[in-house]
Amino acid sequence: MSFLSIEHLTKSYGTHQVVQRFDLDVQPGEFVSFLGPSGCGKTTTLRMIAGFETATSGAIRIEGRDVTHLPPNARNVGMVFQNYALFPNMTVAGNVAFGLKVAKASGEATRARVAEMLGIVKLDHLADRYPYQISGGQQQRVALARALATSPKLLLLDEPLSALDAKVRLALRDELKALQRTLGITTVFVTHDQEEALSMSDRIVVMSEGRIEQLGTPFEIYNRPKTRFVASFIGTLNILNVEVVDAQSGAIRIDGQEARVGRQIMAAAGSAGCAVALRPEAVTLHDPGNGGNRIRGTIADVAFLGAVVRVKVEIGGSRILLDRFNSPGLPPPLPGESVTLHFSPDDLVPLEAA
């Protein structure tokens, strides 16, 4: 049985529907991310799970119990907000103890639990400080410790890392995932950062305009995007309009040049092969000798990105980006140079309509 089950969930404000028929089953201990641009409905969905927003229709169940219309304090969930929402007049220890006091835990039990949680997030030495006396990263840990102190069955995280600088964000991302695995707590994480979602999640829900565009593992979402939106939102990607010559054999044309796409992939896409996705790292300038696709073009631009060199190639009316690792002994090609691009038929992914 699913730990968290969401069925046909919708949310409307007047005539504007911000969440449309949202269906999701989350397994015990799973880390699921809601990923999408601002305004796609991911935070609204999270707040409905927490009980801070009322669903217009649909059902939310936690361990088989219908919590759709229960208040937040009756759902046994912990939530970390984007701005942490710490109480400025309480110490770090006081903030962590807040939920336990509301639950009327004994003083001794509260002190022991606070000490335990501060030890887990490595802030026991800051117990007597106030929020304004600690860094943003430390405040995030306090908020996380407070959410976990009451032993919730479900942890909800609303972009908890977005206010941090890049270096701290990267470190806390790893710590957060490690803590989630250690505790085994089922977690739903909201983010607009694709790298966060790809690196932390067991599965990702990609959202756009209030609906689910695609649900899958990070590997599936990145390597096999189903729609043009998912393909363009996740990572750098080439999206090419193609002419389908023979869907059964996988024969296509890219700007008049013949190519092939994997037949099993084309069969799965049905009639949606009017556009294909191609990752830059799947394209090379050397022939791997596997009988793959060969497309002629001209170097339009070369960008040095440190570990990666990104090359832009014109092929007729289209442009293809390719990425290759920087090698000090291999200078990049020059603009205007004629080249042949090589890539496998299986690296071309036909896209469905959104």
C-alpha cells in the first residue's frame, strides 16, 4: 500500500484552476520532488498535502487514512518553509522544542528530544543562540530539526535551500539527503532547481500549469523526456523538428539529411515524432564506429565552460549543441569549420505533445 496517495486533486481560485487532476502514489521512505517553474502549482499541491490549503476536489490519504479535510496539526506531517519561519524571540533550542510543547510533551522528554535533534543536525553547540545570531544554512538546519522533532510520518520541504548561496546550498543538499536516508522518512520536496531534483530524488514529478507533465526516476526524466516542455526544462537540450520518412523503420530527415531513430522508441511515441530531443553530450565530432547517424554542419560558435567545451553547429536551418570534456591537448574547433556530427539513433528521443 502506498504511504501517501493523492487522487484527482484539484485547486481553483474562482475560475482559475491552479492544480489540475493531480494523481500520485508515494511509497514508504521515498524521496519525491515536485519540479517546475514558478506558478506551476507545486507549492500549492504541497500546502494541500500539509493542510494549509483546502482542496477544491480530490482526496489525500496518508497510510490509508483520509486526511483531505483535516487541519495541519491532525495530519502528523512536518514542514520546512522556504523562509524557515523561525521564531525570532526563541533560541535555537526553543524553536526545536516548540512543536513538542504544543503536543504537551513532558519537560524531560522535550529536553532529550531537542538534544537528540540538534545533535543530528550538528547544532548542539548553538542551542542558546537566537536565529539572528546564526547563518542562513544553520537556520535551515534548525527549521529541519523543528520539523522532525515531533516524529512526523511525512516530511514536506518547500524550496528550503533557495535562500542560500551556491556553496552552502550544495553542502546542505547532500546533508539533507543523507539525513532523509538515515531516518527513512517519506519526503516530498518542492524545487525549481533541476540539479537539486535530479541529485536528491528517487522520483520526480515535473509540473507545468498545474498538471503533471511527467513522472519518473531522474534517469528516466533526463534521458527519456516525454514532452517538449520536459525536454526543454530539464538540462540543456537540442529539440529538432524532423520529417518522418518511415515510422516503422525509424527513418527521418533532419534539415534534409537522412538519419535514423530507434524503432522501439519511435513505436512508443506513435505519431508524435514531429520533434526529437538530443542531449549535447550524446553528440561527438569523431566517428565512434558504431554505424550511427552522420549529419554534416558548420561550426557556428565555441564556448569554453571550464570542464566542458560547448560547440554550436549549424545544420541548414537548425543548430545543434554538443558538449565535450575539456582536454588541454585537444584544441577546440574553429568557427566556420566544416564538421560531421555523430550520434546514436537511440539518443534521438521523439517527443509527445504537451
